[in-house]
Amino acid sequence: MGLEQRQHIRFSIDIPAVRHTAHGEKFDVELQQISLGGCLLNLDENLTAGEEFRMLIQLPNGNWLPINCKAIYEIKDNGIGVKFNDLTRFEQELLSKIISANLKQSGLPLQVDPFSQPPKPRKDDEMRAAFVADEG
């Protein structure tokens, strides 16, 4: 997904989770990047774009947050882009607690609001003007 399409700030942290298939199988997975709208899963040959599944992510208090998901795209030899389907505001708040706890555990106690919009990339004309101004 391009930067201009992102609706949520993405955090590059590794979070373990459990993926449940429609057939009842369970797979341990790792979320390599996460936002309130989705994540990048480690490469999983048993998951294809378009597939819907349920994922459990552990909350800081030890309980689990179940999330309905859909695999959107595959990045060859890297991972699978996943969209979180229909999260309520409460579920988003729980997910933000997971993100904050993992940032803190990683030694990055940043006070970042996961609900804020990511900055929009500058347009080509603005970038060219800035480049020319820097050279001048």
C-alpha cells in the first residue's frame, strides 16, 4: 500500500500472534509491522491474497484480542499485507495498548497516538521545488 493511501500510523515492531484458519488450524505468526488498520505478517505459504481468517493478539494483561482479517497482498519473499476488518473503537483502543506495550518493551516508550493520521507525502512539484531551493 502506498504512503498516500495509509489511514493509520504504522509501527515497525514484532508482535507474536496466532492465526486461525476457516478449517480450525492454528499457526503462530509474527506481525512485523502494525497499525490500527492492518499489519504485515511474516511470510506464510499457507495464506493467499483474498483469504479471510481470525487472528489473536495477546493484550498486556494476558487476555487475547480476536481480530477478523483479510490477506490483501503478498510481498514476494517478505510478507503478507493484512487488513483488519470492522474493528470497533474499543478494539482499536485495545490494539493501541498492545502497540504501546510493545514499543515500551522494545525500549521505545514513545508517546505516539495510533489514532492520528500519518503525514501525507509531499507532491512531486513540492519535492522538486525543495530540491532546487536546497541546491541554490
